[in-house]
Amino acid sequence: MFSNGDLTIREAAEQLLKAQDETGFKIAIRDLKRCFKQLEIKSEYLMEIERRAYYLSNEYSEKDTREQMQSAKH
């Protein structure tokens, strides 16, 4: 399995799938990017991950905000 020393790509991808909030998502993306860099994956692939992650991160942020607003109401 491809590994960056600490985390395999599979583990990073699983971490990404299991992310429950914006912070978990950002950590998973960071770890996946770290794996790609260690494997010397082409920079355009890293940029694509960052581009897509930006939009997904916004979705998690909006979800977190909605949940906090609901908590504040109760």
C-alpha cells in the first residue's frame, strides 16, 4: 500500500469519508495531500484536490453553522 510514512493513501481516503465536520474534513485533506506529495504525484492532481476540497469544506462549514444555530435555539 502507498504510504507517506505515517498514513497510507487508503487510510487518508477512509479518514476523508468518515469526516463528520469541517475540521475532520480539513485534516483528512491535509493528510491525503501529504501522501500525494510523498509519492511525488503531479502537482495538477494536488491542485485539483485542493479545488474540490475548498467547495466541500464550505458545505461542511454551512452544516456546522446550521447545527450550531439549531443548538442555540434549544
